[in-house]
Amino acid sequence: MTQPEHRHAWMRQWHHAAVALAEVRRRELAQMNDADALAAAERILNLWSIATTQPARVSGLVEQQRLFQRIRQ
């Protein structure tokens, strides 16, 4: 199998997987009741609150550059 043929086969495989996963998602959403939907929405909203309340983690690079600038002056 040549590289272009291999690439096309790979793309076809992923396309079929995407179609199958979309069908699974559609079926799961159709079977979801109100309590499940509320629980899913609450989990999503909790992720947002965790992301906005935790301090941002920085590498320290900006602080390091600031210190180097002081040393140079």
C-alpha cells in the first residue's frame, strides 16, 4: 500500500469512527432523562467554577526575567 493509499484508508477509518461515535452520542442524549441532564449540566458548571477559582499556575519565567532585568541595571 502506497503512502497516499494508506492515508486515504486511515481517513476513511476515522470518518467511520466519527459517524459511529456521533450515533452513540445521539442515542445517549435521546435516552437521557431530566435528572441525568441536570447532573451533567451541574458537572460542567462545577468544572468552570474550579477553573476560575483556582490560582493560575505560572512557570516563573516572567518573574525570572524581571529579576534578570534588575541585575542588568
